[in-house]
Amino acid sequence: MHTSAPVTGATTKRNEATPFARLITGLVLGNFGVYMATIVPTLILLTFKFIELTPQNVTANFSLCAGIGAFVSIVANYVGGYISDRTTWSFGRRRSWILIGNIAGALCMVGIGMATAVWSVCLFWSLALTFYYFGIAAVGALVPDQVEETKRGTASGILGIFTPVAIMVGMALMTALNSLPLAMKFNVLGGISVVTAIVACFLIQESKHHAAAGNQSKRKTALFPNPKQYPSFTWGFVTRFLIGMAYSSQTFTAIYVMDKFNVPQDEVTGIVSLVTLIQTVFLALSGVIGGMLSDKFRKQKPFVAGSAIVVAIAIFVLAFAPSLTFVFVGMALLGLGYGAYIAVDIALITRILPNQEDAAKDFGIMNIAGNLPSSIVPTFSSTLVALGGFPLFFGLLAVAGLLSAVAVAPIPEMSPRAEH
């Protein structure tokens, strides 16, 4: 079996010790505002912006903006982490970029609201994503920086469930503020991200970072960890990518129910909202409980393999659903399975990071694995649906989920808890 070199993050004494509850609260807030600011516009606000600017070319312009944004997000994840790892400011290498990223991102959101041309919307959106993903990379790196290995499963589960929660809160907020001008809605989301970032930086304790001696020459060439030297990292990348492919099936719910069950357009929003709520409830339950169980039993791989199987079953239920009731069942199973995965995702990735000094950069690489599916799947979805309908499309995504259970196998399991 392949093994990775020792993970510095799991054995090196951390230079700060933010109390766990305080740290987790800070990390949740650090991500919460960012997810609202980056996902809610993708779901509704950017579409409304292009309706306002070019009502005759909404689909084309939205696709262009979303495509550019997806590419920028991938690059920003890596570059933001790389820069954060090498920051030596007294405010802290993570807190600095959480604050800078959210403030700069919020200013770009103001720019989107004021934009009067397609190119300027695309420019400001790309800049907003760049800065926000700098902040995301910094938040992610605080897990290996400060969370003890014995608590990372719990941390992973808690952090994982707040992504869908942030989306739900953001969508509810936009509904409540429906009468406000569109530009003001962008401003509100940007303002929330700044407030949550400030509170997060207040909660998180971090001092000036001093790079470990002897690492600089090595880090100059370590843009991507050597797969031969760190095979577990590579397998972790593949695992996250494959299960991300499977989970991306949920983004096609609206199109699917309209196509297969002839649901009227004016009823789709209500159905999708209910489906999302059901999925989120099951995801939250399995995420928190799974993370605690992972820490208790010192196991991670069974949760990944089990979640992959449940996710695959869920997608097959969706593919062959004879009625809307089975769509609800399938989405509940999808939430249950994916929740079990996110319960250990961050903890697993943290454990196999090659070098504590490059934690944010390497986390950025792992985030690429999670973001790529949302860019790749839509590019071949229409072709697959045309060839074999949704059963073929969903079936292939289910297979990707099952393969993630295979990909996690070469990664060593957690070490048993040391006896004292």
C-alpha cells in the first residue's frame, strides 16, 4: 500500500491555540459570507443583471460570465493559497487574507451592481471571485494550522453543512429584499461578507508566521506535490473530484423535473426549494453525526466509501424515478450520502497534506478538485441527455461516485489514538 510522507500538520506544534468552539465559529463565519456572496449571484442575481442589460442574450452572456468565473475560481484557489502560505504580516497569514479578500470582493460586488455593460459585469465578477477565493483558501488552511487531528472530523462536519445553509439563508434574504433595486442586493451580499470576515478575524487567534528553516528551496519547486512522493495526496484529489462529479447531479433538478414530469415553470421554484430543504436537513444530520463518529472511532475511509455508495444509489433513484415522490427520496439520500462524505472530507484532506508550510496552497489544489466538476459536467450534459436521456447522464455520474470509493482505498487510515 502506498503511504505518504509524514504530515507535518498532524505532528507539529501549532503556533496558536484558539479554543475549539471559538475557532469553529470563526471558520464558519469566514466561509458563510463568502458562500452567500459567490453562490447566490450565480443562482439568481447575475441572471437578473443580464436581463437588465441584454434581455435578448441572457443565456449566452450568463454562460460566458459563469464560465470565466469558474476558471478564475480555480486559479484563485491555488494562487491565493500560495500567497497566504508565504505571508509574514503581524496580523497573521490567514486572517490577513480573510479580511483583504472579503473587503476587496465586496467592493467588486458594488462594481457589478453599477456595471452598465456585459464586459464590466464579467470583469467585476471575476475580480470578486478572485478575492473571495483568496479568503476561502485562508480559511481552509486554518484547519491544519490550528485544529487537533482528533477533532478534525467534527470540524469537517460542521464546516461542511454550512455551505448549503449559507445558500438557503442567502436565497431567503433575496426573497425578503425582493423590492430593493438589483444593485442594492449585490451591495447587501458584499456587506454581509465584510461583517462576517471582521467577526471571524476577531474570533480567530493568529500571530505572525515564521517560515520553517530549510523549506524555502524546496517550496520553490513544489507547485504540485509529487505524486510518487505523496501518493495519498493524489488519491485524495481524485476522490474529491469523482464524488464532486456525482454530487453535481443535484444542480440539474429543475431541468429534470420539468423535462420528465412536465412540471410547469411557475411551480418549479417551489419544488426545487422543497427538494433543497429536504436535502439540506439530511446533509446536516449525517454531516455532524458522521464527523463526531469519525473522531470517536478514528476512521475516515469507511465514511467516504459508504457515502459514495449511498450517493450512487441516490442518483440511480433519481434517474429512474417514476414520480416526484421518488425525486424527493433520491435527494434525501443524496443529502444523507454527501453529508457523510463532508463529515470527513476536510479532516481527510488535512491529514494527507504534504507540508504544513504549504497548507493553504495545497488546500487550494484540493478545492480545484471540488470545483472542476461544476465546470465540466455542464459541458457534456446536453450531449449525454440527447444520446440516452437522463438515465444515461445520471448513470455515469453515479458510476463516478462509486469510483470515489475505489480511489480512497490506497490512502492510509488514521492512526489509532495514542494511549496515555
